[in-house]
Amino acid sequence: QVHVVESGGGLVQPGGSLRLSCAASGSIFGFGAMGWHRQAPGKERELVARISSVTGNTNYADSVKGRFTISRDNAENTVYLQMNSLKPEDTAVYYCHAIEKRSVNTYWGQGTQVTVSS
């Protein structure tokens, strides 16, 4: 069974930082890409960042470029989202996803809450 587990959310002041972690496991094929979406109250779920587990290529939402950085470890099954200069509009539930090789199935974590408030 494939499992995707996020951690690292919490409450932070505007201008502060948080680091999210996501680990994917349980696939016989491995994962070709992993990343993060977020969903704020009353908003559609949106892509925040993604990274290829093979090439390291990244994609970012325009709203987080220059503030957020996605990275991977050398095992290529864990990703991190370093979030700096956080703004109240970054408040959302952040969901990790992992795209399985071969099947191209997408698996989702249950989400971690990030709240940016003074």
C-alpha cells in the first residue's frame, strides 16, 4: 500500500518561516515526481510547487516564487518545502502528492495546516 505522510505545519507570524516534509513509501515502482498543493478556505486547491524525483526540475506558483523552495533528499522519496517570508494569504491546508512511476497514479497525503497570523 502506498502511503504519503506530511508534517511540519503550524502557526507562524507574518514574515516567519516553516519547513514542511513529505515522505512517500510502499510503491514497487517508485515515484517520478512529488510536490505540494494548498487549499485555503473558500478557495480552489492550487499547485504550490513540484519537483521531479529523477531530474530535479521544479515548478512553482507565481505567488510563492522567491519565497518557497522545494527540494528532495538523495533517496528521492522525501521532499521538503521551505517556506520563508510567510504572508497571511499563505494560510491553507497543504497537501503533499506523489506520482507513481509506471502506473502514473497520484497519491495524496491527508494535509497539514499552515496558519500565518499576527
